Amino acid sequence: MTDTQRTRTATAADVRDLVSRTRGFIFDLDGTLYVGEELIPGADEAVERLRAAGKKVAFVSNKPIGTRQDYAEKLNRLGIPASVDEVINSALVVARYLQKHRPGAKCFPVAEQPVIKELLEHGLSISDDPEEIDVVVVAFDRTFDYGKLNVAYRASLHGAELIATNPDRTCPMPDYDLPDAACMIAAIEACTRRRVEPIVGKPSAIMLREGLDILGLRAEHCAMVGDRPETDMLMAQRAGLAGVLVLTGVTSAEDLDALEVEPDYVIGSVARLAEACA
Ligand SMILES: [Mg+2]
């Protein structure tokens, strides 16, 4: 670590100050609380101590191909007690966004079951009739095919809105990355000649606004903890939350001199939040 990198890291007093004035912590998952199937050492204790100190917690993920139940189960399996209601993924966010802005809309999902389930649970309905579709909902869809593309295109010609869950190009997997929602978005934008927007997942502020709504807290009382400057930290900045960057995921100490987005705090690992609760 160079001197600059060392001075960029938050001091114990900084972290204590952050914890004392923050009422809610929103955590990214992979690279922040776990890597793949491995818990980040001390992440369980950090979440437990924050809860014991009366802080609210939530967990965010862009990935729309798992249910919130799946994420809650994984966190519990790794030793972080979490309820379904504390998990916020882009499938939930797109459903909540549409429930607010297009209540009862007829949606055509270019998406897998977890997105469809959230849409139905939020009072939206599903249709594949291009003349009656109000909104085409685009997501990471491993069942994407020409038939779906054609329905989305024809719905667009009839004036349907186009909205998406997340902008990721690829999704990291243990063996090799998978093409993600950006690929479905690109195909639909190519034929419709229209932008798919909004894209509600990270780095959109929409995701954190829904998170704040779910926690019942204001932005200035919350912190977003994550490992990616260009998504987690950018989203925090856009939504007005403190951005706390950890170095247990994609960002390393060597990257600190040239970050795309400046975090408010840099901590080595979420474990440091536990020390601040002592
Ligand atoms: Mg991450």
C-alpha cells in the first residue's frame, strides 16, 4: 500500500462516527458480505452487531434470476440471519416501480420466473398480446428467444413502454460469466430504435430509493456498503447516501488512486463496522 492509499482508508474514529450517525446500512452481497459461497471473515458479526446497536439493514443485488427467498436462504446458510423482506433485488425494484408509476399495467416479461412472480405480487398482469401490452419488462433472461423479441418489438410499435431490471453486460459465475440483461436490452433497442429506460437496478438511484422506502429511512441517515465504485458508490452518490467502499471484492488497495467514483469512506472489509459498534 502506498501512503496515499493508506491515508485514503478510514480511521477507527471515522468508522465510529459513521456508525454512530447512520440508522440504516444497505449492503451489496457478492464481494461485500461473501465471495461466491465463502463468507467474508467477520461479515456475520458486523451485521449482528449493527442490528444489536439498533441499525436497520438491507441487502441489494442486481441479479433478477433468483428469488429474494434464494438470497435470504444463502445469507442464512452463510451465517447472516436475513429475512426475505430485507432483500432488495432488481426484480423487486422493477415491480415496485411499476406498481407506483403504472399500477395494474399489462406487462410482457422478457424475463424469468422470479421477475414474473414479483410483477404479479405487485398487482401487475402479464400479457403477450402486442396490442394490449402496456410495458415490456426486460431482464436477464436465459430463455430469451426470437419469439419474445418479436412480441417486444410489436408491443413497442403499439406504444408500449420499455423498462429493464439491470444494465449488466455479464453475470459472474463460478466457471464462466453469463450474458446478462444488457444483451436482451441491446436486442430490443436494435429493432425498436428506442431506448429501454429506466433501467432500475444499480447504478440507478431508483434501486436505493426503493431501499430507503422499504427501510423507512431518509438518504442522509443511511449508508451503502459495496465493492464496486462504478455501481455501488455511484448509486450511493446519486441517491444521497454515504458510500462505503470495501476492498474484499473487485476493488483492491492498488485501485484507490484512480477510482471512477469517489466513495465517502474506504474500509478494508465490512468486519471493520463491527469494531465500531464495540
Ligand atoms: Mg459486489
